Amino acid sequence: MNKGKLIVLSGFSGAGKGTVIKRLREKYDYSLSISATTRAPREGEVDGKDYYFKTVDEFKSLIDYNGLIEWAQYVDNYYGTPRKFVEEEMAAGKNVILEIEVQGAMKIKAQYPNAILIFVTTKDIETLRERLTSRGTETAEVIQKRISRAAEEAESMEAYEFIVINDDLETCVDAVNAIVVSESCKKENRTQFLIDIKRQLDEL
Ligand code: 5GP
């Protein structure tokens, strides 16, 4: 009954999801799932903090023993969400953020129908290209692949319940939190409260 919520945050590569999540966690109380990936670490990325960096064989064995709640291939690499952390945190009543791409998000929704699916985007594609270029972490070829992938992902945006534009960071962060708070207040998520309050009234 008091289980925490699963919040799936997706968005174009370069939309600023990482920054949004960092700020969200500074301001509010959220757990963040750390994914496993076969992608090489970017400069400054730390194993166990940004990702669990795996070889393809290691990743495949994670799949084999059901250690991931979802996984997907994205621009030549595998990415997946470790099961244990998510299940434990939710059981402890924590709201858990998954920063994952569209295919993974759909797999999560199928398994956890109450998951909240939020798509974060820049206000236009030009801003996206600028952000990817100025980050300086990817080659021109990879940037182009990520822009092409964004075109595919845009088609899946419709599958998300919420679309948040990351123009001003604080506004975006507060919007994401407001979505989660209002979902928690829905009467479907207040069943135990309704039972309790009616019982208290009956006892008067
Ligand atoms: P990046 O290489 O930029 O860190 O991530 C590339 C894409 O993979 C992003 O869209 C990110 O949200 C997604 N991603 C990261 N972790 C996971 C995961 O565990 N599962 C899935 N399906 N996608 C992920």
C-alpha cells in the first residue's frame, strides 16, 4: 500500500535529463536507479555512480539471471535497469527515478502500470543540437546518430503521459515534482487512507 512510485524519465539525448535529475534530488526526496551499460565511460564518469560499466558478456549474464527489470539497445550499446535496487527502494516507500530511453520505458509500463512516464525535451531541435555539440563528449558521427534517434523517439513521445519542456531548469524540476505529487494524491493511490478514514467515522 505504501509502496513508492516508479518515475520513468526519458527524453532526447542532450535534453538535460541528467541536470534535471540532479537538481530534482537536491530539492526533493527521490532515489535514482543506476543503470548497467556496455557503453564506455565518458570522461569523469565513475563506475557505480553514473553507471555500472559492463562488458557485453557481463551484461548478457545479467539478463540471463533476471537481474534487470528492463533492458534495451541504444546506438550500438546495451543499457538496463538492475532489479534489486528498484524493488527494495519501492518496498521501502521511496520514489525511484529511472532515466531510461523509450523502449525501456514501454517495458516498464507493461510491468508496472502505475509507473509515471515523463518525457523531457528541449524547446526545439536546434537547442538540442547545440547542447549535444557544446557538451563536447561525442564525435560528430555519434551526435548525428543521436539526432536521428531523437527523430524516432519523437514518435514515441505520444506514449508518455507527461511532456515537460526543459527551458528553465527550476521550472522544469518543479513541474516534474508537481506531476509526481499530484499522481500520489489521486484517489486510486489513496485506497488505504479512504478505508481508514471511513473506519474512523464508523467508530464515532
Ligand atoms: P547515455 O549514453 O547518453 O548515457 O544514454 C543513452 C540513452 O540510454 C539515454 O536515452 C538514457 O536515458 C538511456 N538509458 C540509460 N540507462 C538506461 C537503462 O537502464 N535502460 C534503458 N532502456 N535505457 C537507458
